[in-house]
Amino acid sequence: MDIALESLADKIRQHPKLVIADDFEIAMERTDLRARRFRNGKASSETHSSELWVSLRILHRKRG
């Protein structure tokens, strides 16, 4: 996991709702896409995009 994702995971772990959780689950996926368009057999354009997906699930909350 790169530094940016580790930093995000640390911030999520410190979230106030998670401080009261006994157990939680974090899933992250990062996607980098690169698309090229061709016209008459030659590259006409190129695009780049990056997406980050984060899912958080609290499994057990502390009682009391």
C-alpha cells in the first residue's frame, strides 16, 4: 500500500465512530486507468484517470 493509502487508513482508524468500535473492517481499492483513442491508425488522444474506493464496516460496537 502506498503512503497516501496508509495515511487515509490511519485517519479512518482514528475516526470518532471507530474509537467506540471493538472491531471494524476497511477495504480500499485504487484504480488507475489510461485510455488511448486512435483515428486512421494514429493516436489522436490519451486520457488518464485515478479512482479510490473505500468501504468501512463496523463489526462490533463497545457496550457501556
